[in-house]
Amino acid sequence: MKITIKEAARVLERSEQFVRIGLQRNLLPFGFAMKRTGARKFDYFINPSQFAAYCGVTLADLEGRLKT
């Protein structure tokens, strides 16, 4: 399962910018951001099991929330 920034923001009821900055600054414990070489853009990774634990739900519950 892949979780996008947009999906994570919706589940957390926060802005996409909140999730991006939190991952860039290592403030959110469920993923990370990597700066692309020679660019100002970032690539993001959100670990599904860590994200589910952070939200206090099971992976199955998280999957259900992502589908709605």
C-alpha cells in the first residue's frame, strides 16, 4: 500500500503542507523526505504501518479510511 501526502493530510485532518514540512524536518514519526540531487524538490515516503500506529488504527482500518 502506498500513502500519498494528500491521503495522509486527509486522514490527519491537516494540510498537505503540514505533512510535507513535518516529514522534511523529521517531526512526524511515520516517514521521511529526501531532497532530490540538484533540485529544490523532495520525494516523500510514508510507512503504512507506522502511519496506522500514529493514527491509532489498524492497517485494515487505515486502508478503509484511504478508500473513502
